[in-house]
Amino acid sequence: MRGVRRFPVGRCLTVVSLLLAAGCAAGPAPGPEPGPEPSASPESHREVEFESPDGELREARLFGEGEVAVVLSHMGRGGDGQDDWREFAERLADDGRLVLTYQGRISLSQTWRDVQGAVEYLRRQPGVTTVVAVGASIGAMATLEASVAPGPEIDGLVWLSGVLDNSGYTFTAPDVAELACPALLATGDRDHYGSTEDTRTLHEWWGAGSELLVVESESHGTDILADGGEPAAELTTALTDFVDRVANGSGPTC
């Protein structure tokens, strides 16, 4: 039988010490990669879906509750989505509003149908008496088109950083001449998509029923809110105040 080879105790301790030292120098083994952050806390909303007038189903989130409902339509660039409105939706929900965000369709020229579907969905919710439609960029243009086209009534409209001729939408003075619902038309003063000039023009077309807000920002749409600072605070206050005024009024609808 082969004999067992024995090493001196001192030599064994030296080998063990070297191994321990190497392990300490290398640091702890890396743990698993963290998963993605949740886009919105499950407690803040309910996952729902609604159907647009043309039969398209849209995934959506419903925040809060109340008689006054607000639909928030997002921008149309790659990567834009309903997450962009999450913080503002939670803010409105804390104020006692029922808020709907949704994931719009890829065909931007048809997103106005999603706005109408969202408004109809909110109108069907128990106790809802007022619906305000808010949109940013392509969402603003879709919201205006949804107001111009035959469809469900909208009590107030917010246009944030829209443009008058883009992505299949073209608006002229006669298009808005008959609109009588209150409107907040907002943009940055150096919007690089051309919204600054177009929003001022839309305000001139709309007349007395609209309010114009131009904040100091070169950002576009909900990017103004994401940037934070004074422009974001000014825009947030204007948006919430507008919803409050529509809620407390009894003017004509779009």
C-alpha cells in the first residue's frame, strides 16, 4: 500500500495563509446583477386596458380615484412611454383625481384614437363627471385631434410641446375655431422641435378660451418635468391649477 505523504505543519500553515490573503485581495465574489427597477410601485396604480374606437387594445394604468379624471398621453420618440407621466400621475392621484396613463400605438398618426378610447374609458368609471385630456408632443397633437374629431366630450385640454404639422397631423386656424373648452397651451421657450412658435400660434387661433405658458427651457414635452428645477415646478403648478379650474368650472366641452 502506498504510504501517506506528510508535510510539515509550518509549511501547511504557510500555504493556507497565502490562499486566505489572495482571497482577501480579490474581494468578495460578485453577486447577481440587480434586476430592473419597477417602473411604478404596484401600490400606486392598477393595471387595466381599454379599447380604442377602431378596436385596438391599449395597456394602461389607473391611479387614484375621484369625480375628476385626467388622461395623460405620452410623447412619440423611441423609448417614450407612460412611465414618463408616472410622477405627475401620482401627484394628481394624491390630489384626489382619477388618472389614466397608457402605452400608445406605434402608428403615431392614429394615436388620437387612443386618446378617444381613454376618454371613453374614464367616462364609464363610476362617479366620473369631468375628464381633462393632457398630452405631450405627439400626445398633445393626438389630444387636439381627438377634440376636433367627432367623439367623446372633453372638458379641458392641455397641449404640451406639440407642433402644428408633423407625423400625420396638420392643424389650421379653422380646425380650432369651433373649440370652446378651456385649454392650457404650454411649451419651453427654446424648444428644438419648433413647438415654441407653434404653441404661440395655436394660442392666437384659440383665442380667449386658452391660456399660454412658456417656461424657460430648451427641453421638449415631459422632458421639462424630468429635468427638474424651476421650469419643472412652474409647469407642474400650472398643470395642477388648470385641472383644478376645470374641475371647479362648468364651461363648454370640446
